[in-house]
Amino acid sequence: MLTLLERAEAEIEVKRSRFIAIAIPTDSMDKVKAAVDSVRTEHPTANHVVHASVIGSSGTMYSSSDDREPKNTAGRPALEVVKGSGITNITVCIVRYFGGTLLGTGGLVKAYGDSTKEVLKKVRTEELISRVSFSMTLPYPSYTLIKRLIEETEASIDSEDFAMEITISGLVPEKNADRLRSGTDDIGQGRIRLILNI
């Protein structure tokens, strides 16, 4: 599965109706609601703010809304496009400004599906990697080797605290957690305390 890195936006026009699709990173259902509310605030005069969301590490939680468009003509087609993209932890909001011409159910399905496809062409994604948090306390002489180990295991550092000893905390890809543990044991020879939250 892929995950969305940052917000993206695309716009299409269909018979003078504007469809603005906005892709927003969201990793929980609470954040989906916040994302939709935020887009409504940005576009207070829009006729509709439809959404489609795929959430979870395996992309199996869904949410969508037609927002007063005819049933299954807006949120459902957008959701099918998002589900087919292989991207999770994403909400696509489609803002519609009515242009005066009715599109009919087929026209709406196509417009909402097409606007979703347009924004997905613009998104930046990365492979969704399961990560575990870690913290370690180490003596100063081990710091250079530990920093190299952290890079080799593709871990990221959230904080470093330099006191009597150094405390480092961050995230490591789950697949590299054992390597971080064994490397820490080799470098520290019992003088480094590592906590992995697996």
C-alpha cells in the first residue's frame, strides 16, 4: 500500500460546473471528519462537498458521502477510484460549484470519478511502512557508531537529549527492529539501554 505525503489539489470543469478535488492525508476516521470540515470552511459558498476516504494499514476502512447529490452519484464513484489507486490514509474531498446545467446521474458519476482521477495524478506518495518506536540511552563514546547504525536501519530520530548520557528516541521500520537491537548490543556491550515498543 502507498500512503499520501501531502495535500494536493486539481480542478476540472464540466458544463460550467467546477469540480475541485483535494487529496488530504488522513490516518483515522476522526481526521476524515476534520478534513471535510476544513474544506467546507475553505469553500463556504460551494453547492456540495463530497468525500471519499480509504484508511488503515491495509486500506480496508472506507468512508464516503454524496453530500445531497443523488444517491451513489458522487461519493461512491470517487471512492471506487481511490480504492483502485492502492493509496491508503487518504481523503479526497470534491467541492462542486454548480454551473447552471444539470448533469444527470451518469454525468455526475463521470464528473466525480474524473475529478478524483485528476487529483490522484498529482499526489506524492510513499510506500506505507510499519514502524515501531524506540528509545535508547548510551554513553558518549558510542554515539558515532549508534548514529551510523540508525542510518543503516533506516530509522528516524525524533529527539536527542545530551545529559550525563545521551538519550535518543525515534522510529525504526518494523522489519529492521531486530537489526537495530543486535547492532546496539554489539556496539554497547551491555552499556546501551534500548527499548523497542513492538
